[in-house]
Amino acid sequence: MTKPQAVFPENRHSLYDVHRYSAAIRSGDLLFVSGQVGSRDDGSPEPDFEKQVRLAFRNLEATLSASGCTLDDLIDVTTFHTDPENQFEAVMAVRQEFFTSSPYPNWTAVGVNWLAGFSFEIKVVARIPTGASS
């Protein structure tokens, strides 16, 4: 059995070092991506909610890309929201920018009361395409 490998995007933000976690773990042909937030390069939250969600998706894309994946390779998506009722419309608008055609990944949305200063987080599992870089 192959040992799991840590994966980091090219321009990794400081949260990985500060909180001591990997952006993703590659295990076989699966990629388990840690919750991605709308953090700036210094690890601080983007204050505008819609921009924070968009930045979380861009951070997710960068992490996926580091293993040769794209959003099309997603198997499972879980999002975390600090105020789901009031954030839903903005999240759906941004989501439509990134998921433009079916089949869409399955998705679970969870309301939470704390995300370390952030308002939105996205965590995924992806299948790494055959021949993708390791």
C-alpha cells in the first residue's frame, strides 16, 4: 500500500503552517481536500462575503490542480456556512460560476457557528485522473 502524500497548491497560504495541516492528502487515486476558505495570501479572511466564497473556490481549484485534478473530478462536496439562510443566495450565485454543466457533484451544506473568522468553507473528495501528476 502506498503511503498517503501531502499536497499543497503552488502559492500556499500561511494557514497551513500556522495550524499545521495539509491542503490535501493523496491516497491512491483519491484526493481528500481540507476545508478551503476565502483567505488572502496572509491567511486573513476576505471581508466581503461573496468575494470570500469566490476566493474559497479559487483556493480549492489551486489545491485540486496541484494533484492534476479539476472541479470535474469531484466526488463529494461539503460546505460549511455560518449563516446559511442569509448566505444561500450568494453561495448559489458563486457556485453557478464554477459548476456550469452536469453532472454536478453531490453536495452537503452544513450550518455551523464558528469557522475561525471565516463565513464559508468548502471540503471535497476527488478522484485523481489516470496519469495525473503525483
